[in-house]
Amino acid sequence: MVLENYTKEFKYNWKLAAPVMLGMLGHTFVSFIDNIMVGQLGTAELAAVSLGNSFMFIAMSLGIGFSTAITPLVAEADTAKNFAQGKSSFKHGLFLCTVLGISLFLMVFFAKPIMYLMNQPEEVVAYAIPYLDLVAFSLIPLVVFQAFKQFSDGLSLTKYPMYATLLANVVNVFFNYILIFGKFGFPAMGIVGAAYGTLISRFVLVVLLWWLLTKNNKSVNYVIQIKFFQLDRLMLKKIIHLGAPSSMQMFFEVAIFTAAIWLSGLLGKNPQAANQIALNLSSMTFMVATGLSVAAMIRVGNQKGLGNYIELKRIAFSIFIMGTLFAILFGLFFTVMHQFLPRLYVDLGDLNNLQDNLEVVKIGATLLLVAAVFQISDSIQVVVLGALRGLQDVKIPTIITFVAYWVIGFPVSILLGKEDRLGSVGIWIGLLAGLTSAAILLYIRFHFLTNKLIETKHGTS
């Protein structure tokens, strides 16, 4: 097929993906501002946020990954105009996400003592413990929000989560500013202030999205009069069947980045702070790929509901191409700006900590060059994964992600990430190996599966 057969889908792909991107970029941008604010306190505080968030990333990956089961089910029901099926999918997904959010909070809260056994810098652990107490509780509203968000995405109402996220981010930045530095008569609470800002904003997030959905004619009847405890065992099983593997897929990827944080901590507080800078910047570009992944999940889910597999494959490929083009641009941006961007996170005017800050900038600049290379792999793997979720194919991709990140990527990080080898750069080369392996294997899976579906339908038509 000529390229135009794919590029003509870009406009609608963008219409679906842009609100998701902007909402997630807004959330990540607030994290970027948080890191800059905390970085002004010192490298130990920045490393502490990194260490505390490493526990949060693992829990969030399980919650967010599980919630993605809601989107393809709602998208398929929406295309088939089956309101009862769509509401049942949402209600049961919301119930399971609420239970999961509470469970994840308890898991993180009671896992804190593990920090003392991880050979992390003592100063960093001392800052991280009180920070994590508050941020862990914010998992409950966050995972509940994800249930509403995935439902909204399934109805192709991707703007509402964006609006809620952007408004909640304003709340987050405001409370972070006044509580970290002690403005307007509030006490200066340091990184604990950042934790309070996160907690408050996530409760605001849930309320805002629910309110917005009640104002839309298409969604209002789904989100009111929810009989929360009248549950159907078969629907619970269906969502768990889709959600559990999806949560593990995200867990395997997030966990290897978390492992990179811990491995960096073994090298010292400065490598850990530099790792946090590179990770924060990379996560901002990753949000664009994630937006396209959601678009792939919605559009593939719609075409699956129609049984049109030739169109499904064509549309999916149009999104793969978009993701690759964005990734190339971001890779070039990181390459050009790798020396400048890390300087935003530290106070080079602080003469008492100048040596530490210069080391953090130097390491961070090098890590951004590795991040520039893996932009393409990272984009392809997450967009293809979204398309596979739209097909409700979750088991084999789960195995693929485990092999890519933990059989291939992690051993490389361990091998090359020692202080007497490549150090921080070696850890990130392992991430690159894992992401590249995932991209290749998941693409092969999608190509095989769609060809099989096309051949099966053609043979029976």
C-alpha cells in the first residue's frame, strides 16, 4: 500500500491521542516541576524522591495496567451500541480498581522497611520514608481515577481526562509551592510538602473527572446510579482475565526502570539523582507514545467490534508510523539538548554543593544520549502493546515483556552497571536492550495475529 493509505488516518489518530498526550504530559510536567523544586533543596532530597517514587512506580504500574482492561471492553460495546454491556464493564472495572487501589496502598505502606535493606544512602532513606507515607495513600484515588479515565477513553471521550488532569495539576503545583518552601504563612515542609500536594491533587482529579462525565449526554447514564455491590461473577472474571496480564506487562517494564533507580543508588546519591533527571525527561516523551497507544487500543477495539481486520491492521500501522516519527524528533531533541536539560534540575549557584551538582549534570547529560537512542524502541513497544490490548490479546504479550525486560535487559544492566565498568550508562544500556527486544517481539506478535485473523475470516467468507 502507498504511504497515503496510512497518513490519511493521522488526523483522526491525533484527535483521539492528543487529549491523552496533553493530559499525561501535563501530569508529567508537574512531576518535572516537582523535581526542579525538590532539586533546589539538595541532591539527597532529589534522590529521596526518586527512591520513594520507585516504590510508587511499581504499585502504579499494577493499578494503571489493570485498568486498561476497561477500555477495549467499553470500546467494543460502544461500537455494538450495547449500553448494558458497556455499563457492566465500567462498573465491574471500577469496583476492581477500587479494591486494587486500597490493596496497593497497604502493600507500599508496609514495604517501606525494605529501603533499609537495599544498601541505599542513609541520608536518602531518611528523607524518603515520610515522603512515601503520604504518596502511598494517594494510590487509592489515582487507581479509581484510572478506572474512570479508561472508561472515558473507551467511549472515545479522551478530552475529559485531559481537562481533569490539567486542572488537578494546577492544584498540585500550587500546593507543592506553598508547602515545599513555606509560602503564604505555611510551614516549609520540604519533600513532605510535595507529597501533600500530590495527595490533594489526586483526590481533586477523581472528583473533576466524574463531574465532567456527568455533564456529557453520552457518558452520564454510565456514571450515575452505579449499583456498586451488585456484581456479576462472569464479568469480574472477564475483566480480571484481561486486566491481570495487562498489569503484569506494565509492571515488567516499570520494574526494570525501578531497578535502574535502585542500581543507581548503589553507585551513590549523585548517580541516583542523575538517573532521576534522565528518567523524568524520558517519561515526558513517553507520554506522547502512551497517548498513541491509547488511540491504538480504542481504534483496534472498534474495528474488532466490527470484525473488519484488514482495516484494523491498516489503522494500527498508521499509528505505528506516527509513533516512530515522534520518537525520531524526541531523539534528536535529547541529542541536541543533552548538556542543557540536566542543569534545570540543580542549583549551580549553590557553592557548597557545586561539586555534587556538577557531577549530577555530567552523568545526566550522558544518560540523555542513551535515552535519545531508545526513543524509537520505547515508542514502538508501547504503541504495539496498545494495539494488542485492543485485540484483547494479553497473555502472549505478557510473556514477551517479561523475556524482553528481565531475561534480556536486566542482566545487561547488572553486567554493565557496576562502578568498575560503565556505571550509570551501563544500567541504561540494559534498558535500551530490553526496550528494543520488546519492540521487535511485540511487533512480530501483532503481525502474526492480524494476518491469522484476516486469513481466517477470508477463508470463511
